[in-house]
Amino acid sequence: MSLERPDTVDDGAVERTPDELEALLGDLVVDRDDHLNAPGFVIRPDTVQETLSILKEQAGYDHLSVVTAQEYENRYESIYHLKKFDDPTQEVNVVVPADKDDPVSESAEPVFRTADWHEREAYDLIGIEYDDHPDLRRILLPETWQGHPLSMDYDKDRPQIATLPEHANPLQEHHKNAESDTMFLNIGPHHPATHGVLHLKTTLDGEQVVDVEPDIGYLHRSEEQMAQNGTYRHQIMPYPDRWDYISAGLLNEWAYARAAEDLADIEVPEYAQVIRTMGAEMCRIAAHMLALATFALDINGDFTATFMYAINDRERVQNLLEDLTGQRLMFNYFRLGGVVWDLPEPRDEFFSNTRDFLDQLPGSIEEYHNLITSNELFQMRTVDTGVLPPEVAKNYGATGPVARGSGVDYDLRRDDPYGYYDELDWDVITEEG
């Protein structure tokens, strides 16, 4: 993927009505398909780039948050979900039907780089082909896979044969060159730094990574299909924990719960929102501790200090989450409308343990700062490495810490609040470069 700087976009500060957006798109709109969260405009499959360019450059919709795809009895359909980084509550959906017998649609990748992987997933699992896509091949399944698992005619009982193709060095014709330090290196999927999640086909020139091709999907279990065959109330909730089985389970449970609650008009009591928010922030702390620990381990081999200290802090959070939910990883604690049970008894002890952990946390953060940022190896391998300029980060659909690390002042907890976040006061931290 290249990191070219995209064209400047309109800031989109002024919110346009659905009718104004339809007038802006003109003859490109062939029908309206308004959704609960946003106006939806149906367009022809050969006008995707033109439509998205207008919405991005003239209306300020600079965030392609996700591409979803579906097969129906009479058509295929791709939906491009657009937001604004300046105001994510402003949303619009672009609906692109494709012919049932020949499901081909124009690729959005030239307009939004993040469409690259989204469209590859739609092609892989459903079977829609995206014309002019720069790299349209399977992203989760092996290239030899027969059929598309989320398509209506998929035969799940059909035997599959997955071959192991030869891996060629993309930079050299020969495996060894006396005048070069270039080396082709397979990292993962069975490696301590990837633990089965992905396989990186990496070309090194000394310590510099000059080419890398990520091969993801090793943990994919088609949970979309499992959710389609389950009941909303009880059978889907255990799955979100497994989408990120390390620390972010409650955050993923919440994403599903909010969607189902919106569909069913379920009101969540304020008390349950407080508990959800507290549990979610504990998960964020646990996830950040693991990220910090393993990053220091991978970058400068710091196992004895940073890794062990951060994992110790993470264990303290996991103890609190275990007290709250009864589980250390697969929490299954949220329910539609609230949570499965109240705070653990004795409550005073739970509150005391939580406060003790939070009170010592600023001191721990300062200690990590001193251990990491002055380390010479850490600096050599990170400073000015992998810098995403703000507009490039937006073009790739970056959110969370990645976007904020590029100076993009974006946080859904503040900008499109849910749970109890709109009652809290905190700073959104950003950093240039």
C-alpha cells in the first residue's frame, strides 16, 4: 500500500439535509433507501468513485467507516457507510446494487484507501467483484477456496483443498546475493509475536523492512454466519468476546448490545450505563497494558522490566474484571438492556480495590515513560518510523489511538457519546507525528 497524500477535502462543517445531498449528487442517485441512522442513496455500480468523490470533497464526508455487503434473492448489494471526522454524527450511506448473475461493482479504493481490505472481504465471503480494485484476491480464506461462505448458494459440506504455494522473494530473483543483506523472512502465524493471528511475508534489508505482505484470517470462524443463525437475546452475546479475546471483550459486547438495543428500542437504565462504562474503561486499560508490554518486548527485547511491570498492572485490572464478570477473558457480562448482574459484594471492597489500582496508575505510567522513551534501541526503531500524516490517516479510515497519534482530534466517546461518557469530563489526547 502506498501512503500518497490524498487531495484536500472540504471540512464539511455545515450539515446538509438529505434532500440537499440528493440535489448535490443529481442524476447519480437512482433511488432512496434511507436507513435508521442515515440517508441512503442508491446508485449504479459504475458510478461509485464519482459519487464518493463528491460526498468526500464537496460535502466533507471524509471517513469511510465500513463497507458491508449482502446477497439477496434478486441482487447483490454493497453499502458504503460514510461519516465525518469533524462530526461523526453526520452520516450517509451509499447503496450499490449489483447484478445477481454478474455481481460486479466499481471499486471505491481510488477515493478511500481503506476500501481496499473492506472490498476484499466482501469479495472473499460474499462474491462481489470490484472492478479496478488494485489487489482483488481473498483476504481471509486461501486462494484455492471454492465458493464464498456468506453467499446463499454456498455448500458448507463441500471438501476443500488448501495448497501451500511457493513464497518468492519480491525483490530478488535469487535467494542469496553476496552484495546485499536482503532476506526474505516468514513471521508467523505460529510465532510468539503473532500467536496464530496473522502471517507476515517480510523482506528485510538489514534491519529495515522494505516489503511486507500481511496474510490475515487465521482466527476467522465466520461468526457473521453464526450470528445470523442465533437469537438476539442470548445466543449472540458470547461471540463478541472472541473477536478480541485478549482484553477488549466488554467493548465488543457493547458494540453488539448497542446495535440490538437501537433496533428494538430498548432503554438502558443509567445505573447499567455507569457499570458498562466502568467495565469498558477497565478493558481499555488492560488492552493498553498488553500493547505496551508486548511492544517493548518486540522492539527492544525488554522482557524483565517493561513487559513484566505492565503485565503485572494488567493482571490487577483482570482481577477487577474477574470480580465484576466472573471471567478473566470471555466475560459474557452485558445483556440487551443492561448487564447480567450487579457489582460484586462486598461492594466497599470492590470499590476500594478499584481505587487502589487507579491511585497508583499515574506513577506506573511515569515509570513506563522513563523505561521506554529514553531507551536508545527503542528510539532507533520507532522515531520517524511509520508516521501517518493526518489526511493519510483519515484516508485509511484510522480511528482511536492511531488517528489521535496522527493529530486527528477524534474520539467517539466525546463526539458521538454513548453509555455514561457524556456525563464525564476528560481530555482527548492527540500528538502530531
